[in-house]
Amino acid sequence: MFVVKVGGSEGIDYDSFLADLIQHDDYLVVHGGSHELNNTATKLGKPPVFVTSVSGFTSRFTDRETLDIFNMIYAGKMNKMLVEKLQGLKVNAVGLTGIDGRLMEGKRKQALKIIENGKKKVLRGDLSGIIENVNTDLLRLLMDNAYVPVLTPPAISYEGQAINVDGDRCAARVAVSMKADTLIILSNVPGLLRDAEDEASIITKLSIDEIDSHIESYAKGRMKKKLLAAREALEGGVKRVILGDARGKAPVSLSFQKWGTIIE
Ligand code: ADP
């Protein structure tokens, strides 16, 4: 089986993605919604706040109000948009967050250690964490009965609170737990680029040992998390991770034909 994660960034062609996806068998979908969330949160007078951790990764500061808007966009608009489109294509999709059936469970971060204006700072009140367990029984129950799960953050903490988790790492965790052989991460770039501004500078192949140095040297912003997710997937037994482009006509098929960045 394979897991495909489709991003939430600008320019993604969801109709083409789904029309192509349903030509394949035995998959589940994880999705994001970052661009839409940023827009809606800004319209609602609650613009996004991004913080940088001491280790150099960027994340969304998620207080309760942000989490409520997060649910509106991820669990509401984006998830139901994908499920509706799949239903229109006669695929019996079921949309779930990690809260539902404790599908994706993990530890809430106690505090964020961030860098602000060059200074270290501890930030509290953030509702985010890392997924440690996936309810594979629930996913198998669905898949064994021909339903296609469409999954999205948030996850759930051990205490039963919704927590924001990174979508790419969420997809990696699901792929590991479901023993997927391939994880495809589709976004609005052709793959990992040497120069984020130059689409021709794609790195077509990468080994697991090179991931850390590429996180340092080439990946900026959110691309760092995609590489981190790739490493977590491969370390957990997934055979290959493909970073592909969701703006084209057949992004899943092209990924299987080794377009994009292949990490093995
Ligand atoms: P999604 O919402 O699809 O998960 P993001 O927008 O969060 O995707 O992350 C993809 C973005 O990462 C690209 O749009 C690009 O601007 C950025 N990026 C930073 N560094 C790189 C790089 N080296 N190669 C490709 N993309 C990069």
C-alpha cells in the first residue's frame, strides 16, 4: 500500500490529483491546508504566528483560537472538499482527523523553545505535539471494507486534547504504522530544489544519509519538515519517499515513474 500526502499550498490542482489517484489501488490520503488556513485566519482577524525552534524548524503557534480555526479549515473545508470530490468520482472516502477514534495520538509539547530576535525564549500555551501511535485497527477496518481514509491533523494528546501536528510528519507516521512501502509527498514545487527559486535545480535522488546535510544546506522553511518526515518514514521501514509536484496533471503516476525527488 502507499500513503499520499497532498499539501495545502497555493497552486495545487486537486481535481487532477484525485482523478489520477483513483487509477491506483490500496492507498490512503493525508492532507494539509496551510495556505487556506493562513488566508482565513487573517480574514478573521487572527493572522498566523510562526515561530522558529532552537533547532531551526518553523512552526505555527497554535493557541486555542488558532486551533478552532485550524479545525474549520483542515477538518472542515479541506477534508470535506477532498471527500466530496472523491465521492463524486465514486470512491467511498471517509474523512477523519486524528481526534476521531484516537486515530493519531501523541504527546503534547510542554513548552516551545524558540529563537526570537536572536534570543532563546520559552513559549507556553501552544497546543501542538508529535504523533506516537496510530490507530491502525480503525484504518484497517475502513480499508478492508473498501473505504478510502482521508486523514488530517489535528491529532489527540494522551490527555484527550486536540493538538496541531505537522502534516508531513503525520503522513510519515501513518505510512510507518500501516507498513506502507511508498510515501508520496505532493506540494507546489517539483521536489527538493538546490535553489528554492529555481525549479530547474531539482535534486532527483537522495539517500537517507544525505537528508540531514540537505536539511541544513538546501531546504528552507517548510521544506525542512518534509525532509524530516522523509527520514522518519524511511527509518520506520517505508522503502521510498517521493517528493512530487501536485500542480501537474498526473502527480501520483508521475511520482511512481520517478519524477520529483526520490529518497531511498
Ligand atoms: P505544503 O503546504 O504543500 O505541505 P509547503 O508550502 O509547506 O507545502 O512547503 C513547500 C514549500 O517549501 C515550497 O512552496 C517552497 O517555497 C519551500 N521550499 C523551501 N526550500 C525549498 C527547497 N530547497 N526546495 C523546494 N521547496 C522549498
